[in-house]
Amino acid sequence: MLAICSVLNYPCQIKRSMTKSFNYKLIGVLVVAGMTGALGAGTVYAGCTANYGGGQTCIYNKNFDLEKKVRKEGDSSWKDKVTNVKKGEVVEFRVKVKNDGEVEVGDMKMLDKLPKEMERVGGDGLTEYWGDFAPGKTKTFTIKAVVKDSEYDRKNFEKCVVNKAEVEYKGDEEASDTATVCYSDKKVTELPKTGDSSMVYGAVGLGLVALGAVTKKLRG
């Protein structure tokens, strides 16, 4: 935004208007051309309207989108939720922030609010800063974490926690998203598959034995 203003050599003022959208807020950047500015009074640029007596009013939209996903380390696909995380098993959180707006911005911040039941063990930081965020560009962060060992000091349990990430511009939250991690000490047991031939033959055998016993008793 400031880069645009400096090129045009006009004073800038930021006007904010919030939407109820979960993934972004809309901010209008108002650029007012002075009557004695470098642009001619009769020139009109895209997205701008000429002011009476000279100058222009230009509105530029600035939108941000954030996506939060999670997976167990080694898995190929990202999800909104992972389950049955065992003690010491590493999970990865991916945070993608996209500039869906029309102007380049700076003073950006990503804040990952890792739940107290988990701790970071690698990857990017829980707080990241960057600038020169051009329209259409995406910043991606990956954080590795584990559930604390103390969470497993009990038997036969399952618990889920939510990890939230936020993106801020100049200290104000612009977008957020969450991912869920469920962990437990339950042992997963696989039941025999339906239609297993050994089970079918076993059942038939038991039925024949029973039938033979009844027939023998009747004949006796």
C-alpha cells in the first residue's frame, strides 16, 4: 500500500470495514490524488474515479485467506483432523496464508496457538513475521509437535485438542483456522473380516457335528 502511495506521490489513508467472513476481512485503501499532483486532472486509472476540481479517489481491496491442516509425520495427505496419536508420535501442522487482495503489504504475522497439551519439536516457529507480501502470493509454514508424555499417564483414554492459527496485519487479526489432534492409549484390535472362509467352514463343521449327534440319539 505504502509503495503505491510513494510511486503516485499522493498522501494515503487506510479505511477498514470488517465482514463476518471467517477466513478474511476486507480493508479499503483510499488513495486521494492532490489537485497539484503529478497526474493530470483529466486522467482516470482503473478502479479510480475523478474528483470534482481535480485529483482521483482509488479503492484497492486487501484480503487474506488462511488454511490450517494436520497429518501424522510420514503421511502423504493433509487433513482437518488426525486420530489415535500415540505417545511420542510426531504430528505436523501446515499453515498457508494467501494474499487474495490487490495490493502488496508488509508487517505480516502468523501466530500458531499450540494447545498446552502439546509441544513443538521442529519445523517453523510458532510466530513468524514477513513483508513484501504481493497479491496472489502464498506463505506456507510447517510446524512439528508431539503430545506431552504426561498426557499419557492414565489408562484407556482418548482426548482431542484444537490447534488454532491466526494471521495478523499491523497487529490486527485478519483470518484464522483450526486443526484437531486426538490421542489415546487404546489398542486398536482388528475384527475378523466378514465372509472369512475359515469362519464359514468352522461354523459348517460345528453344525454337522451337532446334526450327527441328534441323528444318533434318535436312532438309538
